[in-house]
Amino acid sequence: MKATSREQRRAQLLDTIRTHGGRWTSGRVQELRRLTGEAPCRTTARMDLLALARRGHLVQHGPTDGRYFTLRTRKDRA
């Protein structure tokens, strides 16, 4: 079964977050996509981050207007 382009995009984003770490915002994801020649869309970036958080890969921090995500660690799972 072939992964959808959305799932491929999210898998690539998760790989990048694992490689580079730090705080990830929709703006940072947009900048990443701009650098790789993709069309950056804020809504898509936000939905990708939220999907990865719902799946347990990321931890969401902050209020709605200052939200950022970090990679979930073993400590976060405890």
C-alpha cells in the first residue's frame, strides 16, 4: 500500500524534527518547506504538527497564539 503524499510529508517532517530538535512552530515548518522548494501553507503546517502531536510524537506547548511543539521524550511519556 502506497503512503499518501500527506503521510509522506508528515514522515519527512518528523524525521527533520528528530534530526534538528528544538521548538517547532507552523512558521518554522513553513520556512523549512520554502527552503525545500515546496509551497508553504500555514494551515497545512499547523495541521501536520497537530497530527504528529496526536500520534504521540510531539508535545504541544503554550497558548493558542504562541503554540510550539517539541519532540516527545521518554520523560514526557512517564
